[in-house]
Amino acid sequence: MKLLVSVARAKEVAPAVEGGADIIDVKNPAEGALGANFPHVIREVRRITPPELEVSATIGDVPNLPGTVSLAALGAAVCGVQYVKVGLLGARTPRDAVFLLREACRAVHAHDPLTRIIAAAYADAHKVNSLPPLALPSVAAEAGADGCLLDTAVKGDGTLFTNLSDSQLRNFVAQCRRAGLLCGLAGSIAAEDIPHVCEFGADLIGIRTAACRGDRMSDTLDSQKVRRLKDLIAANGSPGSFLAPAALSAGPEYSR
């Protein structure tokens, strides 16, 4: 199981790396749960991150605008990251989500077939009227995405565990496994939650607030906090599968 640590600025890369993060994730908390950062920040983070470490970038809690989203996804991929994360906030039905995500995958994979698209849904989708989280694996598989991530849209108002039950989380991970998708769990996860998160057998755990000395909006990423999280995963988790990108078998197509 890998530890993904989100950074908002280039100066946060050093403590994330020193603490043992496996994936450096570039986001902009000021623009939402999966807020997009500026291209120059993404490029700089990739430049200063050790080449053996992977970098991901979020492109936002995106609206249901497939052309805009596919262009944003391509922009992130051009910055040299290994993962592009798409927060499916505006696409509220599986049909719309598949169409939007498929176009993002087409744009990114035409540029570099090895860049992975990670589709994100929200454990608290009922609060923001977005795609139900347990619909995400089938949507991602049909669209040709490479993985799925659960997060929370409304920060400070619940966590992954206050919005979804253990049985729902096990179902989510099992669906990802059956579809051959990478699987990530995030959503205001605290250090004390790590042993419980590890029980579900996801490929990665996504963290920001728990790695900061202040709140998630601060720029005080703490290498010792990152190290503690890494050690907790090592003590309680097992290596994720992290499957190679591959064409996924699609179910019945949705038409827009």
C-alpha cells in the first residue's frame, strides 16, 4: 500500500519526500477537495521530485463540461506527471460521467499511453448532488480509466468513515479489484484511522491535513508527520497491486 501526500507548493515537496511519501500529489486546496494547481507549479514539483518517485496532479472538482475537462487533463499530462486525477463533481449520472471521463482518457492517452487517469468520486456525494461513490468503479472501467479514488467534497464536515460504512468501502475496493482498477482511499483520514484504512486493502491512501502542522490550507507540511503515517501503513498494510495500465473491458456503452 502506497502513501500519496498532497502538496500545494513546491517547497512542500522536500518534507513529503523526507517523510517517505510514495507519490507526490499536486493540488490546490483553495479551489476545492481536488482543486487544480497552476501548470508552472506542477512542472516545478515534477522537476524537484526525485525521478524514482511518481507525481500526480488534480485537475479540479470538475463541471460536466467534457471538452473543458479533457483539455485540462491533457494540460496536466503535458506537465510530466504519472497520474491525472479527475474529480467527478458535475457529472451526476453514470452516462454523463462515462462520456466526460472517456474524453479525458482519450486526450491523455493519445499524448502518453502510460499516463494514468484516476477518476475520483465523493464519499459525501449526497451533500453535493454528485455521482454516487459506489457507481465509480463501473464508470471508470467503461470509460477506460486506470483507477478510482474516494475523497470527501465538503472538508470539515465529516470524513470517509462518517459518510460510508465499512461494508460500502469493502464493496468499493472489491469492485475496483474485479475491474482491474487501481484503488485509492482519502477523505480527511487522520493518523489514528490508518490501521482501519489498511484493513480494506486499497492500493493507496491519500493524505494532506494529517501531514500538516496547521490545517490543509497551510504550507506547513511536516516530514515527521509524513514519516509517522508511512510507518503506520508499513505496520498495518500490505503492498498494493498497482497494476500496469491496460485496456479494460467495457460494459454496455452509454450514449450522451
